[in-house]
Amino acid sequence: MEEIGKIIEKLREWAQTVIDTLFNPEGQAEPELIPVPVKNNPRRRY
């Protein structure tokens, strides 16, 4: 029975971690977008 109690406690800790991660109002900051250079060739028409 002691082992079952340990497993339940670990599951409870894991569930709390998942809930905190999903519903944390602060969350992770979105990564800053990196500008990608684009060739601008005015002679070429599509």
C-alpha cells in the first residue's frame, strides 16, 4: 500500500505542474520575431 501512496503523490505533483504550466497567467514570453531579408526586384512582375 505504501508504494501506491507514493505513486499517487507523484501523479498529484505531476498534475499540479501541468495545471500550473497551462493556466499560469504570466506564461512564457513570446519569442521576438526575426526579420527576414527579401529581395525587392522592381523589374520583375508576377
